Amino acid sequence: MRLVEKVWPVDLAWVVTSNRRVHWSRRYQVQHYHRGMAYVMFRHPPFTFDRARITVTFAFPTRRKRDVANLYDLVVKPTVDGIVDAGLLPDDDDTHLVGPDIRRSPETSPKGKVRITVRVEDT
């Protein structure tokens, strides 16, 4: 089974849920940031996938209750787009991608940071 996993910390300000009412320009900045970060982390892959499963796990600085599904629009989807831009997957349609599966880590991250773990594996 082939697997690529990348982990990076993000300032809490860059993790915006779809429940927050933010200006369209701030939405663009957040989406652009996550797409670019995923591109940088996954560029020059050792191999490519024809079909893969993507799991995105978030570790927050506190254990308070959160709805990680609300991170799809502004964080997860741009991250998947960045992975496609990097060439790891040919496209993010349902013939090439299973998921993305969004999860919360039971661990905590440092204060003011969110640790994002993206795992891409063969299906």
C-alpha cells in the first residue's frame, strides 16, 4: 500500500469554519492559503496515485467541542485542490478520489496553532 502523509501547523486565524460570516476577500485569502500550503507540501511527489483516499485530521489547541465538518469549504476542499495542483492526483472527481474524510485528533496542538495532518493512500 502506498501512502503519503504530511503534517503542518497553522495559526488558528487561518482555520475558518463555514459558520463564520467573513468578508468574501477574507474567504479568498483563507482558501488561497490552504491551497498553496498543500501544493508546497505535496509538490514533487515520489509517485502519483490514480485513485486515492484522503483523510484530513485536525488537532486543536483546546478540547472544546467543535464541528470539523464545517471546515470543508474553506480549509479541506482548497487543500484537496492543492494536492491535485501538485500532481499527486490527476483530478478530485469521484473516479479518482474517495473522501475527503475529515476527522479530529484526540491530541492537542500548541497554543494558538492547529496541526493539520493530510494522509493520501491507495484505495
